[in-house]
Amino acid sequence: MTTVNLNVKTDDGVEQIKHKIEAIGLIQLEKSMRVVKEIFDVLKNDEQLLDVVNDLFEEAENMTDEQLVQGLVGSFETLTVRLPEKAVELLSILSDIDIDTLRAQKVMDVFDIFEAVIEENDVEKLIKRAKKSLSVAKTAFKFLKKEKEETKETAVESAS
């Protein structure tokens, strides 16, 4: 668990509080995927940004996990420039910091928060696990598709 300092405005001035960045939970994952979908919806209308993301995904299969993590970090940096509100929303969800509190932080502190989220979530390990899970799912879907096709063929043969 990584602790970051947040500056929170109060009636008495600015108070510095400590916030623990933890590994994301399922609720955070669900919320973050909604934001990612919204980002992809925006990407559909922005060819230049879409090209950046497409390049990352096309190269992902041939990248080492470390290169993929670096690409994702680079994509986040692109998002902060091109879609800053979505980048902040995503970081708010992943860090479990209220979005208004996050927006009130100094830029360098926000980068510290971003780095803490990356560190706590062992992105490289998550990517390896996601690849493994996607591979298993892909195999299962291929099997289901093949089984469905065989069922259709059997039905056609029976009808003949």
C-alpha cells in the first residue's frame, strides 16, 4: 500500500491528509471500464488519437509486458493532453480519490498519485493475467463456435 499526501481546502485553510492507494477492486474496475468505453467513443471521432491507440493495440501482441506497460503509460499521457477530463476521471476512480479533490492537487502531486496507482496495481502482472484470461476465453469461444457450427451442419444434414 502506497500513501500519498492530498491537499484539501477547509474553512481553516489547506489541510494535508494522507490517502492510501490500494490495488483496485472489482467496483473500481467496472467504473474504470465505463470511462474507458467513453474514451473509445470519443476516439471514434478523433482519427489522430485513434491512430495512437490502434498502434498500441496492434503492437501489443508482439510487445513484452514491460513494453506494453510503457505504451499504456504513454497512452495515459496522451489522454491527459487530448482528453484531460477523462484522464482525471479515470485516475480518480483508480486511486479512489474524489474527483474534485484530485483536481485541486498540484500537477506533480497528481503524477505521484498516478505512479502510486501503477505501482500498487502491478500493471505488468495484471496484463499477464488479463492475457492469460483472454486466451482461455478465446479458446472457450472458439470451442463454442465450432460446436454451434457442427450443430448447424447436423441440423442441415437431418433436414436433407
